[in-house]
Amino acid sequence: MGRKPTITRDSLLDVAEEIVRSGGAGALTIGALAQAAGISKGGVQYSFASRDDLVRGLIDRWTSQFDAMLEGEGTEDPVGFVRRYIAATRSSQQAMNAKMAGLMVGYLEDPANLRETRDWYHGIFARLGGMTPEAQAARVAFLAVEGLFLMRINGIDEDGAWTAYLDDVEAILARLVPE
């Protein structure tokens, strides 16, 4: 009977997230992860063949967690979806800082990753389709939240105003489309 692994892919991703939080995207290497996890580089490469695979694992994990927060009733109206999107963004931003977002920017340098991200956004806009005033308000609110995310990546939220700006988006959406 083989030896049971003492470290899992998920636990390596936990350690990788901590490395990025404390040292930024540049600090994340196979060697740094191996050292922080207390295993050999080969042990890391058993789960992640390269740094790119490791970054993809982190991005996939974050995307899956975020998408799970967006799940709802399948035929939901665009405004309800955007309200959930704002709530998911608000809660996910408590866990993600600008250093992790920087890792995501580097991830997008690969054309295949950029295509995958574009496809994800196309899916979002398909859910926000239509020319009703409600659908238009939902799209504008979504774009505002995405703009805030990009501002945060660039370090503009040093004073912690992020949640106040999300409050503004929610307030305007509530005025345009009362619940």
C-alpha cells in the first residue's frame, strides 16, 4: 500500500495564497512554495508542474469561489444578478488584496488565459442582456463594480474607501430599480 500524501493540492494553494499576500506575485515560486510548505520542489511539482500551473490553480480556485457566490435561480433578472455580483465582490474583496489582484493581471498576459477571461465576461453580459431600463441599469452597475475592482488593483483604495463606493453603486441601483 502506498504512502498517503501529507500535503494536498488545496493545502499547497493555501500556502501559495499566503506567499502572495505577504510578498506579492513575484514572491511566488516553486522553490518558495516548497520551502513554505516544508516539502521538496519535486513534491510541489507533483501537484503543479510549473509556476504557470500554480498560478492557474490559484486563479481557478478564486474564480470557482466567486462563481459559487453568484449562483442563484437560473432565470433571474439582470438586476437581481448584479445585486448578487455586488455582494460577492464585497465579500471576496475582504479576502483578496491588491497583491493577489496583481497576480491575476500577470495571468492575463497569456493569450489563452485572456481568451478564457473574455469568455467569462461574455457569459456575464449574456445574463445582463436586454434593452429594458432594468437591464441597462444592471449593466451600468456591473461596469461600475468592475471599474472599482480595477482601481483597487492599481492601489487606489489605500484609504479603504472601497466599500463606500460599492455602497454608492448599490444605492444608485436601488433608486433606479427599487426592490
